[in-house]
Amino acid sequence: MSAAGDARPLWHGRLADRPADELLEFTVSLPFDVRLAADDLQGSRAHVTMLGDVGLLDAEERDAVLAALDRVEAELSAGELSFAPTDEDIHTVVERRVTELAGDAGAKLHTGRSRNDQVATDLRLHLRREGRRVAGRIHALQEVLVERAEEVGDAYLPGYTHLQRAQPVLLTHHLLAHFWAFARDVDRWKDALGRADVSPLGAGALAGSSLALDPDATARALGFARAAENSLDAVSDRDFVAEALFVLALTQVHCSRLGEEIVLWASDEFGFLEPADDYATGSSMLPQKKNPDVAELARAKAGRLIGNLTGFLAVLKGLPLAYNRDLQEDKEPLFDSLDACALTLGALGGLMATAAFDTIAMATAADSEAAAATDLAEHLVAGGMPFRAAHALVGGLVSRARAEGTPLRELVLADEHLGADAAALLEPGRGVRRRTTPGGAGPEPVAVQLARARERLAAQQAWLTEPSEA
């Protein structure tokens, strides 16, 4: 167990009195920003190496501090590093312990650096890694959707608008609709992480430094695309956090929509899907129950992630340049959203991979005569009738069939504008095979869509496996 030493705040020279316990308890961020330890050590190594390169540390001092950073990493990993009462954050912990280990050389660790540019760097490093992790989880769920889409073949079900049966669609087409929504989420991660790929190191507290620092060198060492252009912006910018929270919230909304459909499909009223036993729960009172809790929690967590986004935007909206302690509130919502979204994606992927589809129940629901109403109207249009007239004629037949209890087929056969050719459109499975427009729900366009989905997965995989840091 390492000693905490004579721990004092990093700013003890300006304020003589010991900080009040209430102040420390209120301002401390260590319980949650300890998660940035690896990123803080990575940033500190790059900073120390740069200090050595520009002559602000000699070789012996540089090596002593780097060795101390390695020791701190080992102690943190082993759970052997004691925290002092005045350790406000993980940055304080690392600097204090490095100074204990390396003495005067360790006290030079913070040369030319502020916690303002330090924490902004750490958070960008963290998001670069964790954002890709979430994007990878999205990708894995997309792979499941494509695999199931290929597996179900020519199965079809009703497509819905207003939660009312509209037209039949291939089940493959329906699953791929979720695929493309998640593909946009991966694209958003690529865009957001590209804008976050900026190193704030060298900005100091807000105005840079009079020392001969080399921000470009630390940016390169940490694998950032570039160094910040403006020191004020570098320490106050949390757009990258807000963007990440938006991508996470929208991804969770897409998970919620998929979850909502699973909840509906698993009900006796729909009967389209049954979760596997290992992705369902039971009831403490009702012996017959098999509940789709994964889907329900996926739906519920969207509210929490939306709250994280809107709450953080409210934090940002009134802040002047440059750094303000308000920005400490960036980490908890970001960490929470990253974790919740990653867990949701993994659980939904498992549920979708193992669920059983009842394609007979789907087809039975899709084969209602009314689902062919649009096909009947388009049959009339192909014969020269204006669409509005065709719409009115078919709508009237559907209304009569329901009011009189007469099969729609009989009314179609008897109608002078329709007849036997039109009645054939009511045959089970006929309608879904007629969808031929690109992007449509029929077999030909869906086959093209599946091939494009596979191409998209390959492109995403190439991005996900690119080196994200030097």
C-alpha cells in the first residue's frame, strides 16, 4: 500500500486554510473520473516525453517521471494505490503519487499544463476508445439483423402505419429497416469522433504558455489528427461530449423502437415472436408468464439517455469562455450513456439472435383481404383510371365488405371495373411479390438491399479495425 504522503491541494499556495470538508465532498470527482486513469497516464507520458524533447526536463528527469507513471499504472491496476482526502480527481492522484515516487522530477510533471487542458485531453482519449466500442456493438447487432434477414427467406408479415395493418412486406425487409437506422448511428459515430480528434494539450489553463511547448508533438504522440487551433476553445469545448450524448441517445431511441416491436410481437395478440428462455424472464406471481424484459428495458433506457443529453446541454448553455467548473458535469452523463447503450446493444443482439419467429402467424395476419387494397387500386390505375377514382372505388368496396360481412373477393369479382384478374391479387402471398421498386419490400429489391447491407457491414468493419491511436 503506497503512502498518501503530506497531501495538500494542488492550489495550496494561494489559499492558506485547509479546504472545508463540505467543499471537498461537494467538488470531488474522483469516484467517477477514476475511470480516466488509463487516459490520464497516456496523456501524461506524451506530455513528459515532449517536455524532455524541448529541454524542459533533462533525460534523467524524464526517465524518472516515466518510470513513476509506470509504477502508478501498476499500483492502480492492482488496487494498491491509496487515495488521499485532498485527491479531488484522478489527475491529482497521479501527480501526487508521481511526485512521491520521483521527487523533484515528479513535481515537474505538470510543467506547462493545467488540469483544464489535461482533463479535456483525457476525455477525448476516452471517448475515442469508448465511442468505437459502442459503434462496434451497433455493428454486431446489425450483423445479427442481417443474419436473421437472410435466414427467414420468403417469410412475410403485415407492414404497419399508425399500428394498423397496411401492406405485406418481407420479414427480411422489416429487419433491414432496423439495420439501416443503426447504420446511420455508426456513421454518426464516425463523424462525431472525427470532430473529437483534436488534442487540447498546450492550451494550459486558457491562454497557452510562455514555455517552449510543442502541442503538435503531443498530438502526434497521442494519435490525434491535429492540435487545437485556439487555447480558449480547447479548454472550454465540450461539443464533442454533447455530440456523443446525442448519438448515444438516438441510438438508444432506435433500440427502443426495436424493443417496442419485440414487446408487441411477443404478445398473444400478435404472436409473431417468442424470445428464447435465456433472454426472457418470468413472473413472481403468474406462472404462465414469459416476459420480454430485455426489450422493455431497451425502451425505458432511452428516456434516461435523452435526459443525459438535455441535462448536459442545459449545463453548457450559459457558460462564458473559458473553463468553468460546471464542465465537471460532463463525465457522469457521458459515462452512464456509454455504458447503458453498450449494454442495451449487447442484450438486444442476443435476444434477436435467439428469438423464434412464427412466420405462419405473420403470414396469416398479412393475408387479410384488406391488405391488398392498394394493389387493387394500382390495378385500376394500370388500366387507365385516375388514382383518386381508383382509391375511392376500392375504399368503398372495403367499407361494404366490412359493413355487410361479405368477403371482399366476392365484391371484387362482381365489380365491373375489377373482376377475376383483380381478385387474383387477393391470393395469399401475392401482394408482397408485386413490390418491385428499388428499396421496396418485394423479393427482387430486397435481394439487392441484402447485398448492399453486406457491403455496408464490410465498410464499417474496415473503419472499426483502423488504428485509432498512434
